[in-house]
Amino acid sequence: MGTDIEITPFADWLPVEGGPFIIAGPCSAESEHQVMETARQIAEIPMVKVFRSGIWKPRTRPGDFEGVGEKGLKWLKKVKNVYGLKTTVEIAEPKHVELALKYNIDMLWIGARTVVNPFSVQSLAEALQGVDIPILIKNPINPDLKLWVGAIERINAAGIDKIVAVHRGFHYFEKSPYRNAPMWEIPIELKRIAPSLPIIVDPSHISGKRELLQSVSQRAFDLEMDGLMIESHYDPGNAKTDASQQLAPKDLKEILENLIIREKKGDIDFEVKLEELRTEIDKIDGQLLQNLAQRMEIVDEIGEYKEQKGITILQMKRWAGIIEDRLSIGTHLGLNDTFLKNLLALMHKESLQRQTDIFNKAKNKRRKEARG
């Protein structure tokens, strides 16, 4: 897949003094105090160049907090004047473009839910015709590179040549450690077909929780991405939206200071293949974990049945048969004998513990009922 995207070099319009491009700020603007206090603390982090905040929030269901609207743009203008940070907001319809330009917002971003719909992207492209402003374009929710490229091309065709792609992960796995699966091979492939296009990573939406932000951010730079868009709130525990994935500015500063940023080597084909293989491992691991969870649910059911019938937990004859059968199947599939024995022993230990807990719970219940 080729592309005719024409991009002004990143360094020509956003000098970052040799460092990565970092955008930070709250998921949503909630109040003037929240915006200004978060901006005050973020302004003390030298690596952060742009302050972000959601003004209009595309919520799944009506009635949820949908953003403060136009008054939030006034707060962002104040952030710019007081702290000298550039500002960026999400746009989803032409009216948003008009208002953001009215309040001198420096950059606009198009969210994943909007990128999914070419009609919406085209309406934004028409609203942006003749405007000289950088546009950040997130990947669509689903893992569709053509849809992402199409959105970039539509905005580029409107005369916008200051474009940044934002990788925020994809809704793909039924269950995953991530809120949105990284699927790094997709942004790497985008980098290959559009080498002049800067790509930054949104570790907040990939991670979904604070504990994963450091590792995802580091992975982004290990894969030669150009920066981060990361959510930060002065009081993240009380945020109105996405509280679990937002960081206090002091924790953001620590993450950024601990990042290791290596010299770019540009071996894109190697990285694409490597990430394809890693994604396959992620899929298989997800399936394994789901199967293990289902196995333990059945173990619990067996434990309850044994307890009701007064049967002992440990059935040695059954266990010996399992060992023999699973070793035969596993070694035939090329798995190491010692590895299989260790794995089976761990599963058996967990099964016994779960059934013991069921027996103890039932015993305690009977004692409580007898006393009552």
C-alpha cells in the first residue's frame, strides 16, 4: 500500500530541541481550577511542550460527562497565556474547528471514534480547508491501517501538511492486559509507507491503567516513535473521566525522566516482522489465560460437587492418569518433558488450593448455622 501524503518536516514547525515530542494534560477539562492547577504542575516538566484537554467528550451513553464545551476553551487560552504551553483539543465536527480557532488553540486532534467514519473526517477536512494548523490523527478503534491512512490523506488533501499520527491502540482482544491492544506492527507499517510522517504514542489509552504506562512509553521509544500524548491530572483519583489511566504530574515527570531514548536505526522491515510475531504471542497468551480461567471455573464446580457428596479432594488415581495423558500429548507436540511436569504440578497445586478453600468455606458455614 502506497501513499502520496505530503508532510512538512516535524522539526520545521515544532522544534523539540533534540528530545521527544510530549503532550500532556487531563483527559477532560472539568473546571477552571482543575485545568489551571494541572497546567501549573505540568509546566514545571521541561519535556512537555503541549497541554491537552478534552473539551467535547464522545461518550458511549448519553448522560455521562460529555465535556464542558466552549468555556473550557477559555481556560486553555489562559493556560497558554499564563504558562506558555501550546494547547490542543479534540475535534469531532466542523463547529468544534470554528470554536477552537476562535480561541487560538495551537493544534487539533481527531479521535479514534471519528477516524472510523470517513464522512466525519471529510467534513472536518472541509472545515479545515485553507487553515494553517497542525492536526493530530489517532488510529481508528479497529485495527485497520487503510482507514487510518485514509483519514490522514483526507486531511492532507485539504491543504494541511503539518500532520502527526497518534497510535492509541486497538480494540481487538476479548481479554487483554491493555485497554487497547498495542499491535505495534500497524504504526510501524505506517512509518514504513509514510516515512516523513511523525508518529507519537498515546500510552494512556493503550494501557488503561497507570501501572502499564512506563513500559508502554518505553516500548514506544524502543520502536523509534517520535513522542507521547499522555494523560495527567492534578488529582487523578477524582477525575470525571478515565481516572485509572491518568497520572499526577509528579508521576508523569518520573516516567519521563526514567525513559531511555536510543538513537534511531530505522530498520523498519525487521521491526514489522518482529512485532507481527509478538502480536501472535499476545493473542495466544490471551487465549491461554482464558482457557486457564475456564479450567479453574470447572475445578471450582468439581470442588463444590465433591464437598456436597463427601468425597475427598485428592484423587491420586485420577491425577496419575492426567499426568500420563498430558505428558504423552505434550511431548508429541514437541514440548519439553520437564516443562510439562512443572506446569502440570502448578495447575494441580492451584486446583487443590481452590477446592480446599471451597471445603473450608462450606465447613465454616455449617458451623455458623449450628451455632445460630
